[in-house]
Amino acid sequence: MAPTSASGDQPSDKDNWDNGRLASKQQLLTEIVLRNKLTTLVFDGDTRCRVLEQVLLRSYGVQTQGVDNSRDAIALIAFGAKFNLIIIKKILPIMNGLEADSLNGSDCKILGVTACSGENERQAFLAIGVDVFIEKPLDPEHLVPILRELDGE
């Protein structure tokens, strides 16, 4: 028997607007349990995007630090801050993500996230040492496998 709404009516298509994708992504959120303490540096010039990514990471138990430009990220690393994962964007204020090639020496995985997913974008990110390149948005589908790898699963 099909579920009914509070009024007793059959559910409409608008009640299932995402065809179950949200439930699937929520399941991903609960499927990962990290054994190790992971830290991530998120740098994004858009405060909302940076905060949303930090909230997603924290929902998995990952400690995060956020900055809004590459210069500050490079300074953190130069002063000895250690991260398991760095999430970098291409377009940033002051110094864009592609100018952050000094991150190459950092001993962590670097994830490049951009709204432009063309081959030129991918090559530009790979040239500065990015390990993984994805198109926005950063979501559990892409993030969970990376966290599992970093956690040694």
C-alpha cells in the first residue's frame, strides 16, 4: 500500500522531488566512521561555500580550518600547520588557487574544486600538484571515498 500524507491523500510528485537522491546522500553521511583524527584546510573566497564545506567535513568528524585566499593558506602551512586534506578553489581573492603552487611540498592530499570542469581547468590544477579534481559542489559522493582513503580504510 502506498504511503499517504497527513491529510490521507496519496503523496504527490512534489513530495518526492529528488527521486530519493537526498535519502541516498543522507545514508552516505551515516556510513563513514573515521578511526583517525583528520584535519582539512578549506580555502574559498565565497564565505557561504567555505562554511558549507566545513559543515559537511565536520559532520564526518573532520577538524577544519578555513581561509578566504591562497596567501593565508600558504602562510598557515609555512608556519607549520599540518593538514591531511587541502581543498582549493581556482578563483580566490588576493592570490588565486593556481598561484598556490607552493602547496606542492605539503604532505597531504590536495583536492581542487571548481565550477569549470573543462580539460584546461583540470590540467591547470594538476600542474600545481592537485591530486583530485572535481566539479562543484563538493558532495558526499566525492568526499567520502577521499576521507576513507585518508583514514586508511
